[in-house]
Amino acid sequence: KNEVEQSPQNLTAQEGEFITINCSYSVGISALHWLQQHPGGGIVSLFMLSSGKKKHGRLIATINIQEKHSSLHITASHPRDSAVYICAVKSVEYGNKLVFGAGTILRVKS
Amino acid sequence: EPEVTQTPSHQVTQMGQEVILRCVPISNHLYFYWYRQILGQKVEFLVSFYNNEISEKSEIFDDQFSVERPDGSNFTLKIRSTKLEDSAMYFCASSEGQGFYEQYFGPGTRLTVT
């Protein structure tokens, strides 16, 4: 069983749509990261959270510790949001390292 | 804004050759990491480094790999005798501390072993 599961694997949306990407994990965590990876390969950190909700511009990340689940929402999606979105968790069980999900490939069409 | 930098952006090498991938972490950060991503696969942890020694390493990080902080600013990953399966994107990251501290990633080095 994968330690970090993301869904969906692929997502195509029309510009302006509300998008949700989900992440489930199997152990107690100290932090969960949402990362964005563009076609060139570089990774940018979007959010780090351990509880509740964070918002930055059109991006919202939520986490439910009891259910071991997090969601990343994009409001009013735009073609420039097209990227791979990766969930990664840090847990005492894994030491100080991040354990990554497989990523969700998002394509927003205009 | 401070950022993590990596050089080179792309390295092509022949099987069996040694390569050194270089990273300059953010200057006040104390924890350093290397990750790799084989094409089409998920990002994987290789090694973490703190206080001039390895603090944790994965099963991938075998004897052909080594890390060093030679001069207080650079952080390097050496692969002694490259194999075809070492072809991947290698990311360096750094953080101020452990636990609830954000890790900042460099742009990556694409290593191609032929």
C-alpha cells in the first residue's frame, strides 16, 4: 500500500472551473506539503499545514487529521495552473524526510 | 527572495563515470536534502544532512553515493560510478529546522547516463 495516495491521477478542467485534488495518508503526520511541479521539472512549495485550512490567492488547502486526508482546491482555474500537484507528508515514522504522493497531472483548457 | 540553486541544470555522462551535482542552499538554513525523481515516477528521498553529517538516508543511497558540504555554502551529491538507472532529476532542498519547517527546493539537475 502506498503511504501517500493522491486522486485523481489526471484531471482536465475548463478555464474557470473549481478544482479539487485529494490526498490520503496512512500514518500520523507532523506536516503535510502541497507542491507544484511545472513541465520544466522545478518544484515549488505551495502550502505546509498540520491542521485546519490555509489560503493563498486562488489556492486553498485543507487537512483533516482524524481522517488522514487533505485537499487542494483551485478556484477560478486558469491555463497557467496546468502542472503536476504533489502531496508530501512528514511523519515521525519516516524520520525527517518527506514521503511523496505520485502527483496529480492537471490540465486547464481555455 | 532567497532561493536554492543547483548546477548544472543538465548533466550527460557515460556509464561508470563519476558525477558531482552541486547545490547552494539558502544561507541561514541548517538542514539539507537530496531527492530524486526518475522520469514518470514519484519523487524519492535520498539523504538528509545536518551539522556536517548524514542524519538519515534511504535504501537507495548506497555506497556509490556520497554527500559533502565542502565550504560552508555548497552541498554536493557525488555518484561514484554511474549506472543507467541513475538517470533522473535530482533535487536539492534546504530548511531552517526539523519538524514543522518548510523545505525549499532547487530547480533540479537532470542527469542522463548513457
